[in-house]
Amino acid sequence: MADQDNTTPTPWIERASSVTLLVRLLFVVSACLFVPDVLDVLHIGYDKHVHYGAESWLGFYAVFGFIAYSFIVGAGWIWRSIVMRDEGFYGNGDEEGDDA
Amino acid sequence: MLEHLPPGSVLVLGALVVPLLRGVPRQAWLLALPILSFAHLLSLAHGSYGHLLLFDITLSVTRVDKLSLVWGYIFHIAAFLSALYAAHVKDSLQPVAALIYAGAAIAGAFAGDLITLFVCWELTAISSVFLIWASRTERSYRAGMRYLIIQVGSGVLLLAGVLIHYSDTGSLAFDHLGTPSFTDNLGPTLIFIAFGMKCAFPFLHNWLQDAYPEATATGTVFLSAFTTKLAVYALARGFAGSEILVPIGAAMTAFPVFYAVLENDLRRVLAYSLNNQLGFMVVGIGIGSEMALNGAASHAFAHILYKALLFMSMGAILHRVGTVKATELGMLYRSMPLTTFFCIIGALSISAFPLFSGFVTKSMTLTAAAAGHYDITFFVLLFASAGVLHHSGIKIPFYGFFGHHDAGIRVREAPWNMLLAMGISAFLCVAIGVYPQPLYDILPYPVDFEPYTASHVITQLQLLVFALLAFVVLALKHLETPELRCTNVDFDVVYRKLLPWIVRRVGSLCGALRDGVIDTGKSLVGLVVAVLHFGHGPSGVAARSLLSSTAIAIVIVLLFLLLLRNYLTQ
């Protein structure tokens, strides 16, 4: 079913230069998304609708998203050290099924 | 006449014909049934139908109103898409089980009384387990048995609660059942726990991650749509506004995130993700305001579509490659570009990016939480939103179709029916995101919510894009959690390892106790035998023969002692 195909050129998305470009683009978009919060603090053309005081802090959602994601990954490392067992821990075999 | 048939019954009855059909007629029949059933539903006006007399109790089998219709509509759409996705399956067992399962879930969503709900509840359990067993592996058999025990157990608890509730109130109507309380409201409390088992409340959730990844590629798509969402509907009908649901739902959104990050089996990742999404709905039901209930209902609607789409994309991989373990996959997008595209649409939808369905539904629950001053819950939901991006927004498409290396897998694109089902699902995810008004129009309460405000769009993008940035930074620093072939122990270790271990230990203790009692008994019997042997054995005292002179001497001594006694007492 599966066979190796080495004749095709490396697709655009897999090239190192493309990955670098996408990462830089993400940094630019992230920086741009900070601008509205600056405008909100300066009261120029954008008013962030908030329910809690913390939400009005400069870049609250951006920082929250970054920290939350990093926390999940960091906690994952610790959690794995606690809950990880062998693949056959429950001893039910390892075969997978599909449609008949 | 047709109004006496409960919605969904067309699917159940139509399923019985399926084994008689083959090839194209069968495929056409499988696709026609959800459409016919939907037409039947549309023919019903709001109200109660199908009144039956059971002993001296009048049952109201069908109740059509705005709340039940939301579930009725989306269940029919899901049944059609799942049937289309599974159209290539030749096994007769699966479509029969799937149609009965879908029909029972639909009928359950329209149940006007608790007995009808119980019947549908159990029918969904019994029919759906065949979608797990259809994998025909030892793992799926065992997982199916565990699934069945828990699902039927939920039904038994439901029935017990219903009977207690009936004896207390004399009513079997499936309406608001009050606040759960073991001391004041036992019947509804048991019903609440039964709903919670099916809704995968914390510590009652592991059947979901255990069973769904073991079902067939197409079976999991059906499973993802009905069981848990029927439970969400039941909670919305019976326990809206129950405060206890808010912390339960918040916990449901948060804890699966930490398991989803570790899981290697991508369908199990989606099962944890499903748990997380259910949490948002449960929180909305617990808050109980009109906006929160609208949020829960609309989120259930959107969720069924994008979750089915994600399970479909993983099912397509399983169908073509034979595994969905992240460690085995890599650069599959080259072989399955359309499936990759549809998966990314599903990932964007569940992550709640603007212009996708999750954005216009989930935000209602968040806004309702903030408006209701559920401060901690609001921030937990915000945290969980970042978690969703991690496991469903990034991990599923990245490890399913890209990964860090080329695994060398070259397969054909998914079959046309799978692609069509994924394409329609993806279209609906985008359509709801771009133009949510038709969805808002069918919600139980008038919608006073505008998702596309500048503030809302920008804050959501900030949350998601910076979480994405964290992923990139951590990946560049090689700090992301690697995918490993392993088992991650969850609460099911209690009944899969701990309880069997306790039973074995108690059994061996009882065995040792029994052996001890038997050994002691044997020793006592041996002692008695020895004593008797000493006295009455062949050479025992009692059996020994004495000389007659000795006997005469003993008699003389005894007579002398008697004489002496009489003399002394004179």
C-alpha cells in the first residue's frame, strides 16, 4: 500500500526557506495584532469591550494565549512523567481495526 | 397518522430493510432515510404527539418545541453526512446499527416523558456498541464491553431515578427536574448522574476515550455526533440553571487538555477534545440564562459538524493507512491533499477562528459567563480555548498530515463519498461562521448577540495567533511534547487495573482465609482423633483389658473408702 517516492522535488511547504518565511509572517501578524491594544490604551479609534479590568491591560489576550499555550506544553512534560506507561499497559494487544 | 410516529422512527424502521439490499440501491436507501426522516420531522408542528396509555400512566412519546428542534435538525444532518461518509462500507452490521442508533438519539431528543427517554437512552447504548465491535478486534471487543456496561449502567440509574421521581411527584413529564440533591431530590439526582455518565462528566468520562478510538473509521463519526449530545440535550431540558453544572463544565473544558497534549492516537486526541467541547456546553446549561442556553445549543450544533469533520479526516487516514498514530504518520498531505484541506477547515472551526463556526457559537457561552459574573469560569474557558487550539487546531492537522518527517507513506486520496461528506461538512462549518443568522434563528430563545464586533474579533485573534506563536517558538526550541508510543493512565485505571487488582487481592485473601480455616479444622479433627485414639484406640486406656485381681483390688479400695466415709459422717 505504501511505497517510497523519491523522484518528486521537495514541495514548497517543506522547504526550509518556506518555513522560515511562514514563521516570519507569523511574527509580523502577531506584532500587528498588538497595534489595536495600543490604540485602545491611547483611545484612538478602537475601544476594547471588556468585562473584567484585566482584559483592558495592554496585550492581555495575546499574553494570555502565549502563556496558556506554553503552560499546557510545560505541564504536559510533567504530567507525562506521572501518567505515561508502556503501550501494552492494559494488555489488550495492539491491533487496530477498520471497516470490513 | 404520521404524527403518531416519533421523529427518528423512520431511520429505525428503515434500518431493518438494509440487510436485504446490496450495492447502489442500498447506498441510495441509506442516504434517502435521513432525508425522509427529516421530511417527517418538518411535517410536525410544535406540540405533543403519540399519547400512549401504559397501565394507568399516559405517556407523551413526542414533544416538538424549539429546544428539541435544534437537536432534531443537527442530528438529521449528522445522520445524512455520516451515512454518506460510510456509503462504501459493505458490512451490513454497521449501517443497521448506525441507523437505529441515530434514530433512537433523535427520538430521545423529542421524548416528552421520561419512560420514552429511557427506552431511547438504552437503545442508543445497545445499537451503538456494534459500531465498536464492528472493528472485530480483541481491543474493540473489550472496549465495547466496558462501553456497554457503563452506558447500560447509566440507563439503569436513569430508570431508578425516574421511578423515584414518579413516586414522589406522580409525574413522568420530561421537563425541568429541579436542582440535584441527594437529600431533597433523590430521583432527579440519580437522573442527573445518569445524564452525567453519558455526557462524560469528570471521573465518568473514560468510556469516551476508551471506546471511540476502537470503533471503525466510519463508526466513530456516528458515535461522535449522538451519544454525548443527547446527554447535553437532556441536561438542557432537565437541569438548565443548575449551578453545579458550571464547575463541572469548567473542569471538563480544562482537564482533557493535559491528556490531549500527550496522546499519540489522534482519534483519542479528538475524544479528549470532544470532552473539552462538551464542557463549554455544560457550563452554558449551568449558567442557564437565555444567552447561555442559546450558546450551549448553538455550540452543540456547530460542534457536531466540526467534530464529525475532524473524525472523518482521521477516519480517512485510518481507512487508507491503517493507523492514526502520530508516530507512524508524516507528510500525508502529499497523498491526501483534499482530506488535509478539510481537516484544516475543521481545525479552524473548533479553534473558533473568525469566519468559522466555533467563533459564532462558543463566544456566546463565554459572553454569558462574563455577563453572569462567573469570573473564574470565564478565565478557565479562556484557558481551555487556547488548549483547543493546541490539540485540535494544531496537533490534529500537523501530526495527521505534516509532522516532522516524511514517513514515506504514499496512498490514494480518500474515497469519493468520504470526500463529499467532508466537503459538505467543511462548507457548513464555513457557512455558519460567515453567516450565522440562520443558526441563530432556530435557537430556543431570541438572539441578542453580535459576534462580529471589532473588539471580539481582535481579542480572539490575539488569543489564537499568540498561542500559535507559542507553538512555533517552542517547536523551534525543540521544547514541544514529543509524540511517543505509550499509554497514558487516566481515571479508567481505577476500573481497569485497581479494582481488578483489589478483587484479586481480596480473592487471594479469602482463599488464604479459607485454607487457614480448613487447615485449623483439620488440625482440630486430628487432635480429637488422637485423643480418642489415646482413650479408645486398640491400645487406649479404655480398651485395655485388666487382670481380675486388679479389678477386685479396685473394688475393695472403693468399698473401704465408702465405709470410711460413712464412719466419719456418723
